Amino acid sequence: MKEEPLLSLDHVSMHFFNQDGVLPVLDDISVQLQQGEISAMLGPSGCGKSTILNILSGLLKPTGGTIERKGSIGYMFQRDHLLDWRTIYENVLLGLEIQKQKKSERHLQKVERLLRTYDLWEFRNRYPRELSGGMRQRAALIRTLALEPALLLLDEPFSALDSQTRLMVSEDIYAIIRQEQKSALLVTHDISEAISFADTIYTLSHRPARLRTVYQVQLTTQAPRTPLKSRNAPEFQQYFNAIWEEMMQDADDN
């Protein structure tokens, strides 16, 4: 018996109203996210990717279509949003405080395990300004994982980093997601990032965003797969070329 998807969008559409009238943003989007899978939503800037994340997280209600969710959702933003006046440990506990969850012994043990496992325990009493960009992003992800979400929404989490740090942090975040056995949806406009990170890629058109193609990414790499190993896989360039050609065709059509 096939397992039910963790999250599904069925013929979802979205439009806003502005001074010029109706602004269509999403048009007939249908997507399914499976348990234990990392998916990527890839499209040009301004096509509506962040709108989809806001709908998935419940911040927006779609104009049309239906959404079904199993379990809670955690959000990782483009910037880490760590509070400068709180220590790393206090920042990690912030999500529990905001959601008014009791910081039980179980929660505190989980936070300690995450900080120890991902090499931040000895920095728990430091402040964000004392940490590197990569360490800050790890702390931000641990803050989200402390809430025990079933699905992680990653809104271009590496875009604020320089190219070298970006590769290093993507390795860290990918490893944590896999080790914690979480499902995730990465939103990005970076083709290489999507191929190296995801099991499934959904490509979107220019606004109003329509679903163009679904790619099941199968790369020949030495186990365990990592983003860096994926970039060196023989199939990587084939996926890149196919998606690039598709996006260029979409740009020409618009």
C-alpha cells in the first residue's frame, strides 16, 4: 500500500488585488511531498516561490485548490534571524518560547543532543556575532528542529552567504536533515543547488507560476550522497543542461 504524502497541493492558485486590478501569482499548482524526501522548487526570481511557502506554512490562504498536511511545519529563512542579545542556547530555545511549549526535560535533552551532535555545544554561551555564518545557520536549523516539525521549508537559506561558505553550509544542512530523517522543501532559483540537494525537483514558469516539469534526480555518487559529491556526478551536467534549456525557453516565451 502506497504511503500517503506528507503534504500535497491540489490545483492551487493564488491571486492578489492591486491598483491595476487582479494580479495572478500561481496557476494550477499540484505537488506531493513524500515522507523522508528532500524536494526542491526551482524557478526564476519573482515567480511566486515564496508565495507557495507562505501558503504551505498557513500564512496565506490560496484563492483556489486544496492543501493537505500531515504533521507540523518548520521554516528556515534566507537569514538566520538569531537575536544578537541572546546566547546561542537561548536563541535555540526561542522557538519553544514563542510557541509557548513547556521546556520539558525531554525538550532540553533534545536541544543538548542537537547542539552536541552538530558541534555547537561548546559555543552555546556565545553570542551570534561571535560565530561564523555557517555556525549561525546550523544554530538556526537546530532552533527549528527543536520544535520537532514533520516538514522543513527552506526559503533560499544559503542566498545570503558567499559562494565558498554557501557550499560548506549546504553540506552541513543536508547532513543534518538526512541524519534527523526529516522531509524538506527547498525553494531556490539556483539550478546547481537544486540538483545537488534534492531527490525531486519541481520547475516553475515565470509569474503566474505554473508547474512545468518534475525531475526525479538520480545521481551516481559514492554513499552517502552529499551536495558536493552530487556536483561531481556524471549525470549532474545532464540535469543542469535540461533545466537550463527549459528555463531559457520559458524566458523566451515571456
